[in-house]
Amino acid sequence: MAVPVRNISAPGYGDDQPIKTDMRAMSVATSLFFMVGFLTCLNDIIIPHLKSIFALGYGEAMSVQLAFFTSYFVFSYPGGALVDKFGYKKTMVVGLLVMACGAVGFIPAAHFALFPIFLTALIILAAGMTIVQVAVNPYVTVIGPVGTASSRLNLAQAFNSFGTFIAPLFGSVLILGNAPAMITPDRLRSMTEVARQAYRASQASTVRLPYIGIALTLVLLALALAAIKLKTTTGVSQHTQDFRPGAFAEALSRPDSIWHHPWLLFGAVGIFVYVGAEVAIGSLLVNYMGLPQIAGLRESTAAYFLMVYWGGAMVGRFIGSAVLQKVKTGIVLGAAGLCALLLIVISIKTTYTSGLWIKHVDFLQWHRTLYIPKSVPMFSMLAIGFCNSIMFPSIFTLGIQDLGPLTSKGSSLLIAAIVGGALIPKATGILADHSGLHPAFIIPALCYVYIACFGLAAIRRPVASNGLLVDPT
């Protein structure tokens, strides 16, 4: 989840900017944003698959997101140090190669069918993604004219959303669709150790080929990027120092600066709860749609409907960008938070599924019979994706507004708050183990209460007065 910010007063912006956008560099950037979105969303397919293979509880399964999103916090500073020392392009190449190593790690993980090896591979993959994002976000802002930076960032983020949209289809067809029939956890526990491990290896083998393809794609991207001669920009080192997430560590040593801005601090909490709620819902949706009282769908079928959740976020981003030009950010954010809260309440309070519609789907020559349940709780939860679309940029904009020279430090604090994607899903999974998956969504509901209150409180706030252009999509 990228957070680009353009600070006109920051080093690296001035008359030395290129007159025209470097289209080769932009093509590389959009490819990287696509891969980051794709691989992040693919976790929503991997989680239920690993849960079934290893008979994990929801809390244990959420260890995937705990490990994945903690990497944003842990590896952001080393990534920033790489940019400072080697520049944007070399850092992106390194990040891609680290991502490829993480993808290759799925081969031994599938062979030995051990959950800790899967987690290790995911951590390496996330480390590479963090390094890539630390470099690619500010780079997009300096490869063309200052006046069109916002346009470039929106385009790059659109490809990120497109990656999250098609990942469920990829995972459903190539991972879940090829998996042997699942058995119940009780039967799995009744097997001998040899038989149990053979079953797990058979199930885990479906991830091997897709991640080999992903690793090869990442290596090819790294080689292509290394071969391209990208234009350089003066002042890059200082600019990156301001904008990299690792600058959060420097902000901690200045208690007399960003900590005196309540809107920034409340915005950091908003980013924390938003990312946590979005990831918690997305990670548990496949299992949620499999509940008999919700839709009773198989994992491979539920994965198709996960596209609705992430596709809604993609569509909402384009609609929201137009709406926010005419309506105050606080109004739109408050309304989105209230709608998301209402949809969760509806989903929790309704359990009736009246039947199934059967549709024949012909997509890219894949013929599938897709079961569409008449399920209010299922589709109300999927609709939350549309509400999520404008939340991140809106919260970020309100949090960083009027910070002036502290803008870059404030953005670092907001980026660090993405760690909510590690902690809140874990808490939701633990509650699901104790109280059931249905009521566990009360935690994301409370997150949306905060977001709605933050947005409504911002309605009376004056518009930005410092001339900063912020596009934190």
C-alpha cells in the first residue's frame, strides 16, 4: 500500500526537474506497483489455503499478515538507507531480487509442507516489497514535471489496484482450483504422522508452480530495469531522506515537532485502524463466505467473489477522485466510514441464504460454473471494499495538512502506522477462535467508528493553507 507525497519545498524539486515525463521510467514504476498490489492481495488466497492444510486456528492463520505487514515497519529504514547509498534504480533492482528470493522460498516450503518455512518465505517477499516501495514512491514524483506529479501517482496507483483485483482470480484458478479435496481438521488429526505429512505436501504442492512463475517474472523485471538507463535528478538523496518511511526513527528524536500536531496524530491512528480493518476483512472473507449460514462456498469459488471486494476499491478510487474535487474530504470520509460500519452490522445481523443462482462463466477460455448465492451477509461484507477506496488518501491528506516543513516527517509517521495491517487482523483472528468468525468482525466495525468520527470532525476544518499538494493514494 503505497503512500506518495509531493512536498514542493523538499529538496529535489525545482528548476532542475525534467520537462517531460520519462515514459520508460513510468512504465517500470507502473509494473512495480502492479506486482506489489498483486502479491499483497494474493495473501488473501494463501491464508485460507494454509489454514486448511495445517488445521490452523484463525489467530494462527493471521500470523501471515502479522509477519507480512510488520515488514513495512522493520525493513523500511534499511530500504531508505539503500536509496541514500545507491539511488532509486539500483534499490528497486535489489528489492525485486529479494522479492524473487521470497517467491523461490515457496518451493522448499511446499516440498517440506512446514508452516514456519512458508512464513519465512513471506517475510522475505515482504522485505523486498518494502524496499521497492521505499524507492518507487518518491521516484514517480521526480521523473516528470512537478505539475503532473499527481497525475503520475494516480496512474501508478491504478495499476496497484488492478493487481489487487486480478490476484484472487489467479489464486483461485492456479492454487485453490488445483488443490485436492480438503478433509476436516478432525480427520487430519486422526491420521498417522506420515499420512498427515503426505496430505499436507499434496495440498501445498499447488503453490509451487505459481510462485515459480512469479519468481521468474520478478527476475525478468529486475534485469529489464537494470538494463534501462533512467534519467537522474539532482537533490535525490536529500529528497529521499525526507520521504522514506525510515525517517520515522528520526522523528522520534524530535518531540517538539510533529508530536504537537493533533490532526497528524489522530490521522496516524486513522491509518492504523483503516489498514487493519481492510486487511482483516480481506484475509477472512474466503473463510467467511464458506460458513453455512453465510454462503457455504468452497474456497476456490469464494476466491472469485473476493474480486468484488478489491474491485470495489479500484472502482471507488476513480469515482472518489472525482467526488473529492467538489465535496469536502471530511464529508466523504465520514460517509464512507458510516457506510462501512452499517454494512458490517447488516452482515453480522443477517444469516439467511435463500438459494443459489447458477451461471456459466467463460473467462479467458476458462469455463467455470459459478455459484452466486442470494446472501445478504456475504454481499454486504463485499461492498465494504467500495467504502474503503477513498479512506487511505483522505485520512492521509487530513493528517498531513498544514504541516509545512514538517510534512516529510509527518508522512513518515503515517507510513509507519501501516503496521496496523499486522496487529488488527491478528486480534480479529484470535477473537474468531474464541467467539466465532461471525462476531469477530466487531473489531473492524470499531475501526470504522473511529474513521467516521475522524472524518466528521474534519468537516469544519479549514482547507489546506500551505500550498502543499498531497496525493497519498
